[in-house]
Amino acid sequence: MTTTITVEGMSCEHCEQTVEEALHDVDGITNATANHEAKEVSIDGDADTSELVQAVENAGYTANV
């Protein structure tokens, strides 16, 4: 299952990497690809949306489904 969430606050490739790493730490996630220009991250795997949002916010960004 692929989920796309909006992420506010990413401004560079380092930000993308930070968000991707935070999401890879969530159980059930097989891949996460962030795009700071589109302000989105695409996530593959079986995880609850609230867990995904929480992981992004714990990394210092604002996330919306």
C-alpha cells in the first residue's frame, strides 16, 4: 500500500533524507521517498497513517494526510 502525505518545512535534499530516515524507522515501512519541491513524501508499507504523521513530526516537520 502506498500513502502520500504532505510535509511542510522541507527545503533541501538533507531535509528529504531526514524525513525518509524517520519513516524507515516505523515498523512495516518498506520505502519512503520525499520530495521537498512538491512538499510530499510517498510511503510504501503497512503502517497506520497516524504513525507516519507522528514520525515526520518527531523529525521536526509538519505532516498532513
